[in-house]
Amino acid sequence: SPDGDAIGSLLGVTLALREMGKKVDAVVDGGVPDFLRYLPGSNTVQGKLKRGKWDVMISTDASDEERTGLAGEYGRKHSGKVVNLDHHPTNTYFGDLFLVLPQAVSATEIVHRWLQQMGHPLSVEVATALLTGLVTDTMGFRTNNVVGATMGICQQLMDAGASLYEIT
């Protein structure tokens, strides 16, 4: 049952890496839920893995291996390294590299920080995916972990072209 943060972080990473010229296979069990199919790149997300091998697998918004589903299980077995990108305090730190920030309001916040650190400019497509995760995981900025920096990220994503109106 992937939510807006799971799909937003998946697509944010996928789209940004593709913009960098990387070959990326995006997968989530069952594909993108209907209510998130408006997201750019959602039509490129596969609903299952049958074959393949990867240098790196990036798991987004999953606190443990079980939550990565069948696609995650297959991906871990067929990838050289696994990056665990998550914001849940219950994260089990599976994988090889950890981008786990329990103080973040969403996995999309972590993707945003990562892209900033790399100096990657935000396209409207990436910004839309990331803002979707930020909005959904904070229930429209109504959770108690929303801070001023959260609103600053929202502003940056909107400045890059993401429409808060359309997402909400």
C-alpha cells in the first residue's frame, strides 16, 4: 500500500537520476496507485520484477525489508549495493548504505536534501513528486513534526514549479 511519500520519493529519485543520464528501473508491487498516477513518470513504474541485475538498489520510505515487498526482495538479491533511504524511527537499517533521518517529515525531504547536496537543480517533475510526498506525509502540513525548514522546502519545490494547489 504505497502512499504519496513512497511513490513521491521513488519518482523523485528516479526522475533526478534519469536527468543525470542514469538508467533506472522503478518498481513498486502492483504499480502506482490510481490516485497518484498524475505524477510525472508514474507510467514508467513497473508493478513487478521478473528479471534483472543492478549495481545499486535504492529503497525509499520502507522501515524494514518486509515493507519493500516482493520487488524489494528481488532487488536486494540482484543488486550489488542497497541504499536504505527512509525517515521512520523504526528503521531496521537493512542494506549497505543508510540515508535514514528520523527527524525528517518524509522520505521526500531526504531526497530533496540529497539532491541539494549533489547540486542537482530541481525540475518541475522532480519537484512535483517531492512535494506530493511532503504534503501527504504531513497531512497537508498539519503534523507536529512540521517545522519552519519544512515550509522552506515546500517553498523551494513550489519555486521549481510544483503546484501545491494541484497536489492538494
